[in-house]
Amino acid sequence: MKNELNTDSHSRLKIIPLGGLEQIGMNITAFEYEDSIVVVDCGLAFPADDMLGIDLVIPDVTYLKDNFEKVKGFVITHGHEDHIGALPYILKDMNVPVYATRLTMGIIENKLTEHDLMDTTRRVVVKFGQTITLGKFRVEFIKTNHSIVDAAALAIYSPAGIVVHTGDFKVDYTPVYGDAIDLARFAELGKKGVLALLPDSTNAERPGFTPSEKTLSRTFEALFEEYKDTRILVATFASNVDRVQQIINTAGKFGRKVVVEGRSMVNIIETASRLDCLHIPDNTLIDEDMLKSYPEEQTVIITTGSQGESMATLSRMASGMHKKISIHPGDTVIFSSNPIPGNEKAVTKVVNELLQKGAQVITQDAHVSGHACQEDLKLIYTLVKPKYVIPAHGEYKHLVAQKKIALNLGIPKENIFILQSGDVIEMDENSARITGKVPAGGILVDGLGVGDVGNVVLRDRQRLAEDGILIVVLSLDSDNLQVVSGPDIVSRGFVYVRESESLIDEATQIVEVAVDKCLEKGITDWGKLKGSIRDDLSDFIWERTNRKPMILPIIMEV
């Protein structure tokens, strides 16, 4: 695939998004200059509704593998799954160093431990303001704010110019933990001259400013006061350490003990506490087994499952499948998140189940976004003053909204590039243009299988889900071409056999006729015989039911 790119691009910077465009998730972008490639982020995406049985989707990094000798390392902006989740899968094939800030690296190390990669992966913890040299590049980590601690923007220095990659960010002047975003550094870079800006587009459609995370402290206090006589459960993202900190702080003010539920939540809280990014007062956390030792109105449960994930803790509580915690009438459940696009139905299902069990459910006003809205984005543009803009992080509508912001601020239309994953844009101070395309897309992960499920398998799963399967079994004597036993028809997901005996009997006759025709013609090719059975039976089933189940003939030779 290297040959697909223009070869007249000596000493021009290439920016190659391999994921993260046209979707929320799977963020990964390669920056290439001559013999050096730096990769920013390596995230996963969660499967779409039509990806039946798929656990997650990771980016296709064929281009990086083909140019492995150039790849100097992965540079990570923050610790969310859509920015780090694919690292363990990619590092198994590409053993290159990983650079990240303190908490981000702590979360990455949890994943590397699970995949037995800790001993083989070089890891470098970077501080804000620090610059690392990677081949022809220098990369500076800049303090930003997001819904997870230690988020960073990146200033990527190349001989062609400086590129600012915002990562996921918001402008928060009163963060719960740590310092506010380093706007002064963005301004200094703007004075130096910035070649290109890759801004977070997630909230580019939303007017105004993104509220500070700290504004939620008053919201939580009001809710805890209003529902002081009930047990309170709060569902939020496992990685939102600042949110967890505020819930714990509020619980402490009201004298409540806290239980943390959900493996990912427990792991991140342990990591954040160890790295001093989360402060839990002594004797605040209790084990779930101790819940019965305290009055319900003196307890708070912080849990995963705010997105309606079927196996997350809150979903199992709502459906009555959790082994130790049940939802009681009068419980107050607070959803401290907004549904990610596509998760609305799953969240509504969980809310309905909670209400049916008598709980009070609060889904409004207990969340603030971790992404910059339009006025925050305008501030970054004004400080950075980029020559070129490449909208990043978002579905196509978000990228278009980002383009409109840039246009309104006076950036020429020809200097704004909405890319697709796999596009190669080459630029220097004089010009920028899309020059080629490299492989990009999603690799499906199903259990331990990575990439062994493709479109054909998904299509089969879709057919099985929609119309089921008919299995036709018969035994043939290959010497005298006689049917020894069968045909027998087994149905799964098509019809209930006991209530459709006449249909199955007729189908069996259709198979018998199809087999007899083939044998009379002396057809001994089992493939042709199976094809004849499949075609005739499929026509009959469609005529009788208007359905197209998968038909699987099995011929045993005796």
C-alpha cells in the first residue's frame, strides 16, 4: 500500500487518520515526516447493533505494520477506551514505546497486565510541559481538562511546522482536581505560528460554553438533601474520576458510606487513588457485603452501567440478575451521564426496569459534558491561529459543525479539510492537499478472535437472527446411490417444529424429490447435490412463509 501514496512529497508532513472520523470512537492518527511516524492515540469502538456477537472494534493498522521501521511510538492524550482500548491488541503485533501522562499510563498498565504485555512494552510517563523527541518529531504535552484526570493536548513539532492536536478537551477554570487548562501555552504556540489544528468536534454543534465539572457539586448536594431518606445509587462512567470524587465528597458531607460496583470502576478508582488523583476519606468505602450492616439511607452505591450495557452492574441490578444487590422500592437512582448516540434504547430499557421495581430515577441535570462547546472552541482557535484546520473526533455532522466554526472565524474554506479515515493529507507552510489513501477501517474482535469475523460471517449471523436455520440431514450409500436414512429436518429459530409439523413434512418431501432427481441423473458430486437441496427447499419455504432461513444440508456417506 505504500505505492498508493505520491512519491513527490519529500519533506512534507503527512497526517493520516486511521480512525476516529465518521464515528464516535476508535481514535487513532498517524503523523509522518520522512523516516518517522508518531501515532496519536489507539482507541477502540463499541459494536453497532448489526455487529451481532462482536465485543469491540479496533482500527486497521495495516499501514503502520507496513511501515513499522518508521513508527517511533504511540503518544496518548488521555485514558478513555476510545483512545487507549486497542493498544493491547496492536502492541502484540507492533512492539513500540507508549508515552502518556500519569493516570493515563496507570490505566494503560492495567490493560497491559491483563494481556501479559507489561514486561515487553516500554512505557514512558510524561509530565505536562515536557517535550519528547521521536525521530524527526518533538511532542509536547499540554495540560487540558476533560472528564478524566490528566488529559493532554499535544503540540507536535515537525520540520514542516507545528501541529496542535487538542485531544478530547473542555475549558474548565475550576476543575475538581489539578490545574485549569493551560491556555497560556496555546497562546504561546499561536505566536510561534501553528501549521494545523486538529480540534475535538464532539460538541461542535452545541452553542455556548461547557459548564465546569465543579458545578455538579451543588447538584449532588441538592439531590442528596432531597432524597436523604432513601438509598442512593449513582451510575456514571468508570473513567470519570472527578465525578466519582464529587459523589464521594457529597456522601461524606451527608454521613453516608460508599460502595463501588463494577470491575472497571473498581480498577480505575484503585489506580487513581494509588496515583493520588482521587482522595477517599478513611472509613468511607465499604464492601458490598457490609451494606446490610447500615441503614439504607446511610449508603451510596456508585456503579457502572450508565449507558445501559447489558452486562454492566446497574443493568444486572435492574433486571434482578445481580448476585448481591437488589433494587428496592424507594431507592433513588441518579444517571450522571448522557446516553452516547446509539445507546438511547438500552438506557431507556434500564430506566423502565428500575421504575418497575419502584425506584425513583433521575436522568436530568446530573451531568456536564467533558467536551468543548462552540465558544470554548472559538477561544482555542483565537489563541492558536492555525493556518489549516482538520476537524477531528466525531461523526460527519460534528466535523461539518467544526468546519462552520472555523469558517466563521475567518479561516479560508480551502484551508479546512474534512477527512475520511485512511485519507492522507500532506502539508507544509505553502500548501496542503489530500494525496492518497491507505487501508483503514475496523477489525472485529469476538472473544479471543481478532479479525476472524468478517462481513461474510456477520451476514450469516444477520440471516440467522432474522429467519433462523434449517438443517437437512441424510445418509447416502455411495456405491449404489441409495438413500439409507433421512432426510431429517431440524429447525432452529425458524419455526417451532411441533406446531408446524405439516410444513416440515412438506419440506421433507421437497428434499426427497430433489435428491431423487439428482440420483436419477447420476450426480455424485455432493456439492451439486447440496446446492439442489438448498435451492428447491429455499423456493418452497419462501413460497409458503415469505422467509429465507439459512439452509444447511449435511450429507453423510456410508
